[in-house]
Amino acid sequence: PTPPYLKWAESLHSLLDDQDGIHLFRKFLKQEDCADMLDFWFACSGFRKLEANEGNEEKKVKLAKAIYKKFILDNNGIVSRQIKPATKCFIKDSLMRLHIDPAMFDQAQAEIQTMMEENTYPLFLKSDTYLEYA
Amino acid sequence: IDSEDDLLQECISSAMPKKK
């Protein structure tokens, strides 16, 4: 069977589908001071997965606000800098109207994913962190 | 009440793949 670390080199998704892969990628991102990008990506996925039952509404609002506050509000943060102004406006607007939708972070997540695919992921595959592990 | 950080951590963990 193909060792996991070779699978990680196939695509970002194969890397993010493996606990050890995530752990190593996060370690690398931390060294580069951009682990928030990965946390944000998973926070968006987790938010989308929240069940739409009653009683969860309050939790959703709280969580959406927490994600916004931690990753988007500070314009100098690594995540915020990679997200388009229009996307940030859309999220802020949704929050202010309390229009909480499971897909409200999808566009922002896609923008961060593109950034990882084009930048940090290829760098990771060439990094000492990955090569030493492999 | 849950702190925002706990809520975020729980959300992030829920999206991670389970151990195979």
C-alpha cells in the first residue's frame, strides 16, 4: 500500500484527510506563522456541518461571531489579509442581520483554500518538516 | 457558558477526519 506521506503529496485534500498529515502541516504552518489559515479552513467546514435543529440557532450565531472575531475582524491577521474585501463585507453583513446560513463562510474558505493550494501546500512539500518525515 | 475559544475548538475538531 502507498505510505500516507506519499498520498499527502497528491493533493491538499488528501493531506487534510489524514490526521497525521494535518498534524505535520500544522506544525509547518506554525513555523511560518500561518497556522490560523488551517484552523480557519476547518472552522468553516465544522460550521457548515452544524445540524440545523432548533436550539442550535443560538450556538450557530455565537460560533459565527467567534469565527468572525478570531479570523476576519483584525485586518492584519493572516486569514483576513487573504480574504477579499467583498467576501468580508458579505460575512459582516450576514452577521449584522443575523442571517446565519451554513454556507456563509464558503467563499472565504475557498479563498483560503486557493491560497494554501498555490502557496503554503507546495512549500510544505518542499520543506524540511515534510522531507525529514518522509 | 462556553467560552468562544471552546466553541471554536469544538467546531474545528468536529471537522477533522477521525483516526483510520
